Amino acid sequence: MGVLDLRKIDSPYAKLQLIYEKVNALVELYSPDDLAIEAPFYAKNAQVIFKLGRAQGAAIIAASKRGVPVYEYAPRKAKMAICGNGAASKEQVALIVERTLGIKIVAEHLDATDALAIAMCHFYQLTSPLSSTSASTSWEKFLEANPDRVKK
């Protein structure tokens, strides 16, 4: 698990460039079959969701450029997959992720456990005989199903 600390970078555009470069490098290094991301949700500050959307966009473009399909999962779905409770706390998710993967997660990286939980949720979605991958959202599937929503 890696953590990309962007706090020392002032320019929001430089942050997006770095996210793109890092995800691109990871895709090149590991050649993943899929990229799973957390669906953004609106909490109290609209600016947060705008910034998150831009960051996710940089990651999505890096993966898509290399032909890696993107899947999106709601936070509640990931928590349900990991803990059996869609309202589980970050600490609960971290504990289950730690035990399942046999790793130690430090308290200041609790947000990073969200990414691991999303990855595990995607894996469970793909390997469970009780679920279908149609429950997750692929951008390719969305575009195929909604050609009228794409502007050329």
C-alpha cells in the first residue's frame, strides 16, 4: 500500500499531474486487469467532491489510456463487502483489511484503507458466485448503454 502525500504541492494542477503520472507508472509496472475506484459522495463541503472528482479523473485517464477498464463502487458497498455492515467505521474497515491482508495500517493512513477496501470489494465482486459484475459500474459499459449522453 502506498500513500501519495500531496500536501506540500500548492498548485492543484500540479497535484493532478502527479496523480496521473503515479497511476500511469503503477499501471505500467503492474499491468492490472482492472482499476476500481470509490464512487464520490457528497458530505458537507461541495469543494471536496469537486477536487475528488478531478483527482479520480486523472487516475481514470491514466488507466483508460492503457486499456484498463474502470469500475466504481459506493463506499457503503465496499464497507458491506469487507465488514458486512455498510455503515462500518474507518477503524472497523482498517481492522478487517489488516487481518485479511496480514498488514499493519498506521492511524494516519486510515484513508488509504478505503482504497484497499475498494480493491478487495472488486475482487470479491469478481470471484463471488452470488454476485455479478454488472452490479459494479464500468465506464465502457456506461458509454455503451448511453451513447446519447456522449457529446462528440
